Amino acid sequence: MNIKPLRHQNQFLSALRNYSTIRYFWFIGGYRSGKSYSLCQTILLLASIYNNTNAVFGLGAPTIALAKKTFILDLEIILNTSQTPYTYNKADNIIVINNVKFILIATGYPVEIYGYTFNGFLCDELDELPIHYGHEAFTAIDERCSKSLPDGRPPFVCFYSTSLILS
């Protein structure tokens, strides 16, 4: 399935592809700007780039329920429509596309972020958390992204938010 991103979405995806030494990427946009859909596009891009490499990425949102209502729903629609094979273990909150693993994490519970080792992390709505939890989640995400990707690229984190200010 060939999904044509909007200009600002394409710029974000291009930055992710072209700036392989940058550790943090921010997609800041207002409501209905396509942040969650861009997160889906990022997932598909990473599943394509790291096809069959056993790369592991975290997918974060304030709650798993919110993730399922927003970007996970969109992702499943895209994958089913395009007949892309994937598995979604809802009990363990793990999605596997092209042998690339995406693990859903509730950033609203930062203590649950510990114990993982990720090649990268895609974080939705960090700005929706109370400031204390937001800072704690940011620190935990940063510490858990410690494994270079199979192509040698250092680990990175993408944030999709309405603002840079934590509430």
C-alpha cells in the first residue's frame, strides 16, 4: 500500500531517514494535524527499513487504552487494508511487522518503562502527562533506548505532541 503523507508528515519522515545521528525527533502540531497518523507512518517506515532484523521499538502513550483508540486503531486499518502480515498479541501488547517488534508501553506509569531495552521509541502525547510523570517517563524512555540498530544507527526517540511544555 502506498500512502502519500502530507507535506509536514513527509518532512518528519525524511528527517528520520536523513539525520541518522540525531537522537531526538519532535513532531509538534495542533489538534487534527496528523500526529497519530504520522506515528503509524513511522511504524511502517521502521518495519520496512529494519525488515527481518529483530529490531525492537517501544510505542508509548499515556495509557494503553488511549494508544488503542488512536494510533493502534489507525495502524490496524492500514495493515489490514494493505494486507500486510502482522501479529498483535493484545495480552502482552506486542505488535510484530516484518519481524520488527513494537511493544506498547503506558507512559503514564513510568515505573513500567524500566526493564526493557529498545532500539528506538515512538512516544505519543507525552505533554498530556502531569509534569512529574512526564519528566519521569522521558528519563525512563531515554535510559531504555540503549541498543544501536542493526545497521549501526544509534538509538533514537520520536515524540508526537501538541506542545513542548509538559502540563
